[in-house]
Amino acid sequence: MPPAADADGAGGVDPTTRIWVVLGSLVSQTAVLTALLYYFGWVRTKTTYGHFGVDTRLLDFSTTDYLLRSLNSVLTPLIVAGFLALALRAAHRQTVLPVITAGDRRRLVTRAVVMARGSAVLLAALVLVGLLAEDRVGASLGSALPLAMIAATGLLGYAEHLSTFTTRAVPDTGPTRVRSLALLILTLVGLLWAVSSYAVHVGREMAADVVASLPSEPELVLYSAERLAVAGPGVTVDEIGQEGSRYRYRYSGLRLLVHTRDRYVLLPAQWERGRDHVYLIPTNGNLRIDLVVHAP
């Protein structure tokens, strides 16, 4: 006897239960996505400010800050991956399918499967060598390693898909599920690795852009009630002799790297890595900051 339908005719499934299941799925997916964006934003931010020797723990960025900083590290890989997936799917439907569904299908598919698996093995060997000899091989390959890993797992999965054209439907056995799960996990790890590598690349480019644009950025003039150990190329200090002034010293030729809730991170206008200091100035009532925009 079939199960009795409930009030909404859904066959014994309470609508409230279905709603909670859907909400739980959405919440879990959102949590995973937020965690990934946070991580990519942290990688990009750590790389950028690490170029200046500033630890992100000193900046006390919020979750929102890292999420916003992740966008320029994630959008490009997602767009490229989307268009690449569409192109590969179109190539499969327009070129591969017509060939393997006509003529000697078994011979053609077998050759394609062998080629895909052979290429995957070579790529997987390259990834292993890069991981085991990271200093000599992995460092030189850089972002090519995660891309090779993605390509290897993709080719193995594609070979399994092609092999179904010459064989009858295979039941979903334990080994088959384990193989599919392993390929899925390796592909996801490769994607995370690739996006992280791209985030590092973006972070380095942004740090280089900051250094290159320092001379043209608005000048930061720092007024202090006490003398500070601030110096560097282009930095000048003047003593204020005005009677009754709250501030006694004026520092010019500085640039603002970043401002947090409790400190300013300042650089000399001609800052050079390995030569000049980065100054962390606490925000308090003994300081005043002015910005001066010079004519181009």
C-alpha cells in the first residue's frame, strides 16, 4: 500500500521539514563560500602588505575587509574557468561526439581514451616532481603546477566518460564511487591551489603598483607634539615655533600605506624595499594628519 499523503499531498513529507532542509543547505553553502573568499582575501592581503614587512595581524582587518579584497583574486579565475568549460563542452559536442558515433567507434574511442590517460599520467608525474623538488622544479613552474593537476584529473575523468561509449552501463560499484570521489577531491584541491596561487600573484602586483605610485600619491603631513623617529628619502622634519601651538614638529614627504582603527602605516615617498623603514603611528590626540595633493 502506498504511503498516505499528508495535507499538502507530498507523500508524508512535512512542508516545514522541507523548508528547514533547504535553508540548512543554503546556509552551509554560504558558509563554505564565505570561508573560501575570506581565505583568498587573506592570501592576497598577506602578500601585498608582506612586501612591506607588515604582518596582517597588526592591521586588524575585519572579515568584510578580507571578503572585499578577495574579489580581484577570484573574479578572473572564475570567468576564465567558465568560458573554458563552455569552450570544451562545445568542442566535445561539435567534434568528438560526431566522430565517436560514426564508423569504427570502438577503435576511435579506445585511441582517445589511451591518449587522455597517457597525458594525465605525464601531467600527474610533473605535479609530483614539482611537489617533491619544490625548490628546484616547483618554484620555477609556479602556477603551472595546480593547472597541471586540474588538467590531469580532468583528462582522467574525460577518459572515463569516453569509455562509456564502447561499454554497456556499469553499475555504481564501490570502486567506481571511490575513483569518482578521488578525482573530484583532487580537482577541488587543484582549483583551490590555482586560485590561491593567482591571489599571491595579484598581491605581488598590487604591492609593486603601490611602490611605483608612491611619488604621485597625496603627501601626508604629520604633526606631532613629541619628536618621532621618522626619517627616510624625501622626509623632512620642521620644528614649529608658533606660540601656543599644540604640535611642535611637522613631518613632510610621507605617504599613507593603510589606515586601521588604531594606527597609520606610513612610508617615505621614495621608499625602497630592504632599505627604508615602514612606520606604524598610533592614532591618538598628540597627532594630526594633513593630506596635500600636489599639482600634476
